[in-house]
Amino acid sequence: MRVRRQPHITILGYHRVSDARPDPFDLAVTRAELDAQLGFLAREARPVSLTQAVQELASGEIPPRTVVLTFDDGYEDTLTAALPALRKHRVPATVFVTTGNPGRPFWWDAFAADVLGCERLPARITIKAARVRHELSTRERGRFLLRAVALLQAIDQPHREEILSYLREQCGHGEPIVPARALFPEELARLAADELIEIGAHTVTHPPLAGLSRARQRAEIVDNQQTLASIVGAPVRFFSYPHGSFTPATVEIVSEAGFSAACCSVSDVATSDSDPLELPRLWVDGPRKRRFRSWIRRWLGA
């Protein structure tokens, strides 16, 4: 009822654009899906940049059916697959980029390739997280992968690398799967040069920030922001919380770093009452990407 009564902006979140399979985390939209979605939004909504959206939220003057597109992580296919579609339909987007693994796969994609591509797995694998030993069955590889990644993402990077190395040994060898990779700095600079693209920060190593000390949160956020600014040659004013994880201290750090807006993972629309450093966002993944039109019409208030 609120989306029909109160002026609002619908912020959409994407991760990858790829026709490759498998897609174990169900996060990628295909090129055809993105093309159809952007075509629909260009015809029946009002796509604007995040910069313009923040200004309209502050003023309270929000035209109907306003929508913003964002892409998290900084995958290579944001440049090679998403950008051509955005250009075709003249839809702007903000890309939130992680800087800790330039040109290389993210750890979760590399781990997925190891698990899904290996010839055999032990019947059970133990992962120790937060001083608790978790015995995971590998009978259903997809389910094992999701549970393992959920545990591993909360572990410090050095310790996680040790566990991943051990798990790779357990996987053995099989049909190789080439995981997706992050943008190289020169590719990021090309992406940022396009008039439709704004670059935002997304930490160095993509950790759940709520589990880190204030000092480590600051390092993850500020180092990422400074690296991005040096690559794109412009201030970086927007931020996205990895995993949607943050605390009041995180928001304070983001504010102190000079960000003018930040996106989280709360499923809602943004209104003039929204905190600009906690803007809600709707993810285009899973079943939502397969029934996009009927799903997004409800949020647009149509």
C-alpha cells in the first residue's frame, strides 16, 4: 500500500550478467534477460542515476515510477555484457566495486568451480567457523556449496584461505570450470569513463562488516574508496554494504569517509524518509528475475 500512496524510488541490485552455466548461487541474469528487463524499464519506468535519485529523495520531489540500477562486486561481465545493454536502452547504473582481487576470480566463485568441477568429494567435510566444527554432507553438491560459503564468508581472509586450500585438496581433479573474474583496473577505468556509469565502493575483500572491529571496517571501506578514486580519477561518493552487513558503527565510518549515499539489502523502496546511508534495495535474482515484469510492477506502484 505504501508504494501506491507515497512517492518512492525503486533501487534494483544485480551481480552478474552471464549465459554461462552452472550458476550455483542463482545470481546471474542472462544477456537476454537483462535486455528484456532494461527494455521494459526504459518503456514503462523512469530510470535515473543514483546521483539524481539521491537529490530527488532529499528534495522530496520524486516523479512516479522512478528506478535506479546498481551492480555489485565488479565482475568483468559488467563491462562486456551489462554495459552494452545499458547503452542500448540508455539506462544509467552504479557499479559497486571490490578492489582486493583485480582481474582474478572471487573466492566464492573459485570455490564453486572446485566443488562442482571435481571428480569426487569425501562423503563429509568439516569446516571450523567461530570455534564450532560443522560436519557437512556433500551428497548434494549444490546444497553443500551454499552451506559452506555461508560459513566461510564470516571467517577472516587468511584463515579462510587455509580452509579453501584444504578443501581444494579434498576435491581432487575433474572437469575444469573456469570461474568468472573481477575487472582489471584498466577495464574498470574504461567502464567508469562511460557517461551512463557511476562507480561506487564495496570494500577491499568483501567481508560481512558487522563482524569486524571498527579499525578493520574503516580500513576495508576507506582503502577501497581511495583505490577506486585513483583508478577512475574522480571522487567515489557511493557505497554498498557487502552481504548487506553493517552496524551503526559502520554507518558512522561510511559517513566520516564522505559518502553521500549507501545501499543495503533491505527489501523495500526508498522514500524521502529513508536514511541516505541505508537505502533499501531489491535484488534481481532467483525467481524474481524469471517473473521480472509482474514482480517489479508491484514495487513501481503500477
